[in-house]
Amino acid sequence: MELKITRPTLLLDENKMLANLQRMLEKAERTGTELIPHFKTHQSKEIGQLIKEKGVKKITVSSMKMAEYFAQNGWNDITVAFPFNPLEIDVANQLIEQGGALTILVSDPAVVSILAGRFSGKVNVLVEVDAGYNRSGIDSAETDLIKSLLTELKEDAYMDFYGLYCHPGNTYQTDNIEEIRQIWAAAIKKVNGLKNAILPLAPDLKVRMGDTPGCTVVEDMDGVDEIGPGNFIFYDLVMNYLNVCDESDIAVAVACPVVAKYEERNQIVVHGGAVHFSKDHLFDDQERKFFGELVILAEDGWSQIISEAKLTSLSQEHGVLTVNQETFNTIQIGDVLGFLPIHSCLTANLLKSYLTLDGKVYEHLENS
Amino acid sequence: MELKITRPTLLLDENKMLANLQRMLEKAERTGTELIPHFKTHQSKEIGQLIKEKGVKKITVSSMKMAEYFAQNGWNDITVAFPFNPLEIDVANQLIEQGGALTILVSDPAVVSILAGRFSGKVNVLVEVDAGYNRSGIDSAETDLIKSLLTELKEDAYMDFYGLYCHPGNTYQTDNIEEIRQIWAAAIKKVNGLKNAILPLAPDLKVRMGDTPGCTVVEDMDGVDEIGPGNFIFYDLVMNYLNVCDESDIAVAVACPVVAKYEERNQIVVHGGAVHFSKDHLFDDQERKFFGELVILAEDGWSQIISEAKLTSLSQEHGVLTVNQETFNTIQIGDVLGFLPIHSCLTANLLKSYLTLDGKVYEHLENS
């Protein structure tokens, strides 16, 4: 690689990223859904622009701050897929007054009463349905509650019911693709049951499903109108360990300088710690925690994973790489090593910018 | 609290912070050591200024980027307590040419040969000694190796041996204060053994010891000249769980808006996730993972910990607070709750600014 890297740096392989995007666009076409990608993963105006050039017009974000950022950067149809925070009503109204379409998430029925009469223009409302993840959303069995919510929304001059949103994030806690498909099948069944029950009240309602594992591996999306995955744009080791992606699909790697070697314990210290990778981790087949996997950087990207070499501990700035003797001998102080991240969203959020393989720098929203 | 908070915000109680500083200054005086505080915890020019006003003249940081930042903000005696990265020689030389005193860490003897003849002015060299933590540093038993390193340093026009640095970070992995004291006693013994062996070669050498747990609870610092703790300025739940600090010493709390309530599972969703807290966690007495503890915000700060209420899961922006029925009933959507962080350094690095109780905003270095 001809890039001059002297500090921990997030490398972006744009070809891999665009291939990930292309596959998800094809998935949407094949399943008859619309891809409304979640931008929380990259939080970058330049990456957003590349996605726009592929025909995407509507996006998802997870905070009003991200909504403001992407609205400033030319996006005018934004869903904030996070339980709407009534304390941010002024920000929402500013976005509405700027003329873009804003879609908010209602995850607790009490929020609708709090918001009644407080919007200054039209806002779309997605009702978040919980189909078993137990993070946020109204239980999908609560048909009557959701019906009364629709009545309440109709009484408001500006809140328009848009549809049902379901993020079955429990797919991240599975061990394999088959379990992911089962979770989705169960979630789709529940959401469609609810949809059919309320369809007479809202014949135009849309169903949107989130999460990268499901959107990647599920083919049967009957009743789903829109998909909103985020992580797929980069993928990461969590997705690779679930077999949701191949390791060659992972589009980001952290470049870290080697600063010390300890032969007696076959460990190498790199500049790359918890403030670069985050503390997210996986466990190897002997239940040992690790924080990243080694790849060798080259001019055109990086190698396959060197599977015996893992980042076995992180402190604030230090990463400790444990390797075998053969790998140990090939690495020298002053080398720059690559590491695939456990969780690309958190790693990108920490490193705050991207360096493409041909040397372009893309920004990341400063703090989310 | 009269502060208008609508988003996740890091609150700073300056009185608690200054009391923590005062106690550490008194500890230094009592033990005959000099406090050279580690600024990696706050990374803030304004907080640095408050520390300077208490008479501190020398500081420690953990990256060249932080060294640049604090040099720009009026500090002229800076130790970079991270294994020196030869790829950053140009930055080091720029700092040296600006006239400040720069102290670097040598944690692998090979670095000295790489750096020979490459500095453009005087640089102090602290040799990092590993007394059992096994992260970085030269094994404290390697007396001959360190002697030959001193000879090598003497041959260089600009690299001046300053002393021995030991960060016994294994104190963080203990269960109680007694173990911390034992680790320090063992580390001090090893470092002093090495010091006595090399003293004829370097009669003015200083011994510096790091880490907040040890600097807080150890009184017997015989042979130690300087202490470099960082976390003590804020402390956090890790320090509280080790009984290194009282919960009332913790000087930062994350303010998070309540966005949804789920009575059937006694859970409350707040805006406050992995991009605000980090994924660092502790385990409660039933081995359940948690990511922060609840405090009630008031005009003059915050309450004691509500011990039954814990952040039991985090995703990127969501925090799930699990509480008992009584607490559940007292919390409403639109409230702003406080949470003490597991690891204040990582939390501050994510939130990137501080709001004091009287409404001042202090910056945090953008990305480290």
C-alpha cells in the first residue's frame, strides 16, 4: 500500500462496499422491497453520495443529530429509526420546515399523546413493533392498542400513520443462518398478522424490516415492503462469524502501527486500542475473547484473515496481538498491520474518518 | 437541574473533580512523589487549565496527537506514555523544535537502534519496565539488557535516559484494595532492584509509577519519584467496585433522555448507547452484565446510586434500564436520567465534551 499511514487509520475498500450495496439492491429487487439503507453505520456524507448515485433516495438514521447532518448534505427523505424523543420536537420541526420528508418512530403509545398538536407540519409515523427482540417497540400481539393509536394519530393535524417497523435484532444473538431465517419467519408472521388486522383502518400502510443479518440471508419477504439494514455496507467479524457475509466482503480494516514485540510470550503491541476498535469482542473456539483479526495490508487492499493471529487484549491505546512463532518473526516494529473489526459501526464511530485505498479521505459525523 | 438537556450529555461535577485532584496532590506530597497526571482521561484543554492552576507543570498523555493538542494549549513538559512509534518521529521532532520538554517511552530495546540519530533535539527517554502486567515494557529482570540500552542511549546525541516507568495495570484485574497493594509492593520491589543495579550508570534516574488504583490506595512508595495516574480525576464504577473510590467521588455522569417504557418487563429505554457509554461492563452479584448505574439528577448534581436499577443492555443508540416496579413508576418519558459510567476514559472519549453543573461547556480532543 502506498498510503502513508503513521497512526491508527480506518481503511475503506470502496469496491467491496459497492459490491455489498449492489447485492442488497438486488436482494430488494428480487424480494419486491425497497431498500431504505440505515446510515448509522457509515455516518458519512461522501459514502452517502456514493449510495445516492446508485439510485437510493430515502435513508434511515438513528438520531436526530444524524438526521440534521444528512439533511444538510442533500437528503430529503429521512427516517429516524429510534424511539422519538419528545425533548427533540424543536429539531424535528426545523427539519419539517426545511421541506424534507421526516419519518419518526413511535415505540411507546404514550409518546403520541405527548406529541399531539406539537408538530408544525406533516410528519410520517412508523409504529415500532416488537416481535420478540424485547428492546423497544409495542408488542406485536397488542392489536387493540395499536388500533387505538391509529385513531389517536388520525385526530392530529400533522401526524400521519405510515406503517409498521420491526427490527428483529435478536438475529445478532444467533449461531447460524438457519436461526436467523427462523427469527425472521416468526417476526414476519407476527407483523403480517397485525398488518391484516389493522389494514381496514390504514389500507396504504407499509411494513419495514430492519437488521443486516435478516436482510442478507432471508429470501422470503412476503408482506414486507421496505428493508432498512445498515451494517451490510461494511459488514464485520460478527457478521462473518454468523456466516452472514464472507470475510472478503468486509469493507473496512483498521491500520495499526507496530510499536513493540515480546518474543517470550509471542505478543506484539500495536497502536490500536479501545478508543479505535471499541470493546466489542468475539470468542474463539477455545472461548478466549478477542477484539480483531489480523490481515496483511497490500497496495490493493488486504489479505485473507491470518487465523491464528488475534488481538487478545485492548486497553485505551494499546492492542496486544497474540501470534505464533512464524508470524511473530515476519512482523517488525514500524510495520503497519491491518485488523478486521468486530463491530464496524462502533469502530467507524470511534475513528471518525475513512481512508480509501486510493487515498481519498471521507468524513464521519463528529459525534452522534 | 436547570440545564436544558435534550440529548445524551456528559455532565461534569467540577467540585468532585477538584476534590479528587486535591487528594492526589496530597498523596504525592505525603509520599514524597511528584504528580505528573495522565491527561488521557479528560483530553480537555479547559480541565487541563484547572489542573495547571493547582500547580501542576508536567503532564502525561498516551498519543502523539494528545501531545500536540496539549502543546498547542500551553503545556511544555509532556510525557507520551505509550511505546514510541518510530513512524511518528517527525511529529516528535516538531514538538522538540517548538521548545517544550518531550519525554518518550521505550518499551522494546529494538526501538532505540531504530531511533538512533533521528531526533533533532533533546528528548528524555523513560524505559518502560514490565513488573508482571505483561502488556508492554521490558521485563524488570532483564538488568543486563537495560544496562546495554543505557550505553546505547549515551551514544546518541539527543536521547537522554530519564528513568524507569512502570504501569502495573494488573491492579485493574483485582478484586480488592489489598491485592492492589500487593501488586504495587511487588512491582516497587522489582523496579527498585533494577534501579539499584543501574544506579551507578545513571545516578539521577527517576522512577515513575502509573495507574489510578495503586496511586490511590498505596501509601508506601519508597523509591518512587513520580506518579502518573489518569482516571482518578473522574473515577468511575470500575474504581468504585474495587473500593478505590467512593461512589460520591465519581465526577462524571451521562444524562440520557427517557424515550419509552415497557411495564410488562420493567424496562425503560433511554437515548444512551454504545456510542455514548462504550461497551465496557461490570457484572452484578448474580453475574449479570451491566453498562451503567442510575442516579437521579438534581440542580446541584446527582443522587447516590439507585442500586437496583442498571443499564442491562446497550445497542448503538439504545440503553435498556431494568428497574423494580417502584422505580419504574417514578420515571416518565421526557425525563432525563443520570448514569455513572463503567469506564470514564472511554465514555468521555465518546461524548467528546463536558457540561458542567453551572452550564459551561468544556471540549474533549476530537479523536485520539
